[in-house]
Amino acid sequence: MSESQEATNTPMPSSADAVSVKMQEGFQEVAVRATVGLVLGGMAGVVLSRGGGSSMRKVLAGFGAGAGGGSAWTKCSISIDELVSSATK
């Protein structure tokens, strides 16, 4: 059996399943990027604000987590939009 015949014999996932998979991957990516942003923002806070109890460290860590989570969510949203638009064609 050739590869093209094997590809046609495999069942296609439903669109609901495909969106569900994209959402799950997106949530995982949000968690990873938010954590990385939190760590990098925290490290930047330690380097940039040398004062002992500075709230600037918390601000930078929060900004890093927000930027990481936001970028991952945007990527997930674009991926779902592309999936939906290709399914409706």
C-alpha cells in the first residue's frame, strides 16, 4: 500500500476534535510561556532593581508573566482562526 493510500484510509478528526486539540496545546503553551516570562522577569527585577524590598521586582515579574502568557494566547488564537477558516472553505 502506498503512502497516499494509507493517508486516505486514516479517519479524519472532526472539527470539534481539532479545535479541542488546538485549545489544549494553546493552554499548555500559555502555561509554559507565562512561567518562562515570570522567571525571566524575576531575574530582570533582581538585576535592575538592587534595592532590598523593591516592588519593582514584582512589577517586572508580573510584566514578564503577562507578556509570555499573552503572546502564547495570541498564537493559539491565530492557529484556531486559521483552522476554522480552512474548515469553512
